[in-house]
Amino acid sequence: MKEIARLILVLVLICLAAALALSQVYSLTKGPIENALREERLRAIRTVLPSYDNEPDRDVIHMVTGTDDEGAEIATDYYIGRSGGVIVGIAFETSSPAGYSGDIDLMVGVDSDCVITGVEVISHAETPGLGSKITEKGFLDLFPGRDLSNTRWAVKKDGGDIDQITGATISPRAVVEAVYTGLEVFAAHREVILSLAEHDEQAPDDVSGEVPDDSSGEME
């Protein structure tokens, strides 16, 4: 009995030591990891927006933009780029699960009229040398200047306006789908996003598409 109690005590002490070690590692790495993720996000935003002089990842409209199949809210962050206080573009993340090897995540930049200013691939697991060419400038440069009305949003193989990559259709198709979906969602909430951004206020977490009444000079 005493031997069992001793073994339990040893196991408890080992678990406590491991938990303490993990907490120390987490404390040491949390800051650098967060900084690295922020820099990666800012790099993508810089790529897709015109030159700005603010910090778009801290000038954010957080908006509920829909619900999933189970009724849970879907929220999107819209990063506002400003130069001299004037809005020069809005960036947002969008994704498609239809890549050849899984999800493809993008950062898309648009101007106030919902015209694309840039597209950048944030993450993917596509085949090197084939699907991975979605990250190349030649493909991503097909998107700036396009909007919902001036483009048939499909690859040319499917009757659209976007050139697919030689030897790889699935990956470009997923990118086109993600960009188009992101544009549609932004367009549906564009007026609210711009209204909130022009008031230089961050949207509350439960914004759902209604322009706030600011007749009193304050936002609810």
C-alpha cells in the first residue's frame, strides 16, 4: 500500500514539474510567436494594399458576416489602410477548402469601390512546382483591377476569365472561388464597413450589417 502511495506521489510530482516547465516555455515563446504572426499578417496586408501610414491590424472592423451550417456566427476582420487619415484600401482574409491538398488561405485588398488592389497567398499545402504556383506573381497579378461586375469569376477551363496554371487547375480554381466569395461578402457589408471606418471607430463584435445611428455624435 505504501509502495502504491509512493508511486502516486512520484507521478504527481512529475506531472507538476512537467506542467511548470510547459508553462515556462509558453511564457517565453508567447511574445515572439505573436510578434511573428503579426509581422506575417502585416507583410500580407502591405502586399495587397496601396501605401499607408497607419497600422491596419490595429485599425480593424470586426464584423459578423454570416452563419455556418450549424448556425454559429462567422466573423471577418477588415483591416483599414489609411494615408493621411484617408482610407486607401481595406484588406481581409478569405479561404477555400477546395485546394488539391487542403485549405488555401488568402489576403485580399480592395479599394472603397470593391475593386481588387492585390491578392496574396497566406498559407497552402499545394503540390510544389504545380499547385504551388498560385503563390507566384504571374498568377496573383491576374486579380488587381477586377471586381464583381467586370469579371466572370472562374478559370478559363470553366468558362471564366482567369487563366489557370499549366498542369494545375484545382488550385487556381480554389483561389478564384476564395477571392470571389470574399468579394461578395465585402460588397454585401461595404456600406457599413466604410461608415464605421470613416467614423474612425472600431466596430463592436456584434456588428451584423446595420449602419449605426450617429445623430447624437456617439456610436452605440
